[in-house]
Amino acid sequence: MAKAPSSSSPARKAQPQPGKAFSRTPLTRQHLIELVQRVLQPLAYVHALWEGGSAAFGRADAFSDADLQACVDDDKVAETFAAVEAELEKVLGIDTRFIVPEPAWHGHAQRFYRFVGREAWIMLDLCVQKRSNERRFLESEIHGKAPWIFDKIDLAASVKPLDVDAQEQKLRGRIEMLRTRMHLFAHMVEKECRRQRPLDAIHFYHGLVIAPLVELLRIRHDPWRHDFGMRYLHTTLPVDQARRLEDLLFIRNFPDLQTKQRVAVRWFTDLAAELARAPKLVYTTGGTVPPRRGHK
């Protein structure tokens, strides 16, 4: 993993200008990043700021939000949000703010912001992490290579290597659990089709057939992100498999659902057998079984 910029080498050549307003220009994610940077970088209790999400995978586009994470002193979380929100309100006007209920699943404080008169997708996703919490979402195999905005304490150097053996054992257990569950419950789709209950049939199809299939596909092609569901599958799967999966998701009627349920179960069964035979599921390079082919 490449060493991130330290506090002695600025992460960005051009620093945002204090007092710069963006209200008369089209709002972009870069505007939001610069706004948050100029608020937080001068504060002694804010130690690092970096991007997550699509930017960490080099896939940010015009529809991507600004996904920012900050590391701050433990007693300054509320103060950090207050400082950012004051500037957002002053420069842009906050239309909607969503505070993730705490304790959040990731153990941090997180808020989302939408702005007055702006496109719905130009949002700010701000996660503020206490310095004492070492769960940073910086493992490149899972979260990509974070673009650092500033790093005063060389936080990037603190990222610990992932435990390949533990992940291997975990995935082996997941495969066996999913095989057992599929064998027991896949019939629920057929049962609800015969009862002529489309809502129940679709519910079980997605939850008991498609979801386990997707997890096996992720174990096969992206083992560190096996539990990401359908997120980013268009960039994870080979093109032919992505299209095959897409076809299984669009249902016309009961006969179509019954046919696609059988196809999905066969695909799952074959893939589970392949993975069970594989000598290794997880590679230290973040590779797969064997390394991926066919990506476009």
C-alpha cells in the first residue's frame, strides 16, 4: 500500500481560499470537499480528513456524493459537526440533515446533508471518528485507497494488515451455511408461486435465492467484500456474469419467476461446489479464485 501524504507534505497543491462562496456556481463534490477542508484543517483538534466511497476506488463521477471521514479528539465530535454545519448553512443553505442514530453500526458519528436548490445526488456524507476508535475503514482491500485531504498525524501509517487466514476460515463457514440454507428454503419461492402470492414469492426469491447467490459470486470474485450485497457488482463481476445476474432480477410473471428460480439455484449449486473444491479463497494481494478474468 502506497504511503499517504504526511503532515509535512501537503496532500493538495492548491489550498482552498478562505471565504470563497460557491452559491453562484454549479455545486460539485469538489466544492464540498474544499469547503469542509477549509473549515477543519485549521482546527487543532481535527487530525485527518480523507475521502471514502467511490473516490477511494477511482470511480467518482458527476453523480457521486462527497464521502468524507475525519479523525478528531474524542470530546470534539459535536464541535466538529457544528463548525462544518455553520459554514454549510452560510454558503449553501442546508435543505435536509440526517443524523445517523447512535450507536451506529460502525461506531462513529455520521451525518448526511442535502442543499437548497441543488441536485439531490450532490450530498455531503460526513463521518466523524474519535481518535481513540481504531476502526477507520482504511483497509485498501475492502475500502479502496483513500485520497487524503490532510493527515497531520500520519494516520495512514497506522493501518493494520488484514488477517488472511481468519477471512479464509470465515468464508468457508459462510459457504457451508449458505448451502444448507438454500437446500432448506429455496422451495419457498415455488410454494408462494403455487399459492399465487406474488409479493411473498418475490420476497423469498430475493432473500433466499438471489442474496445467497450474490454472496457466493462475491466470495468468488471479491472475497474481502463478500458481504457488500449488490453494491458495486457492475465493477466486480465479469461482464457476462453481471448480465446473467441482471436477467434473473427482472421478473415478468409467475412462470418466469419459477424458471428463473430454478436457474438461480443451479448456478448457486455449481458455484458452491466450485468454491468448496478451491484450495484457497483469499489471497494476500486481494485476488480471487483464480485471479479475475474477463473484466471490461
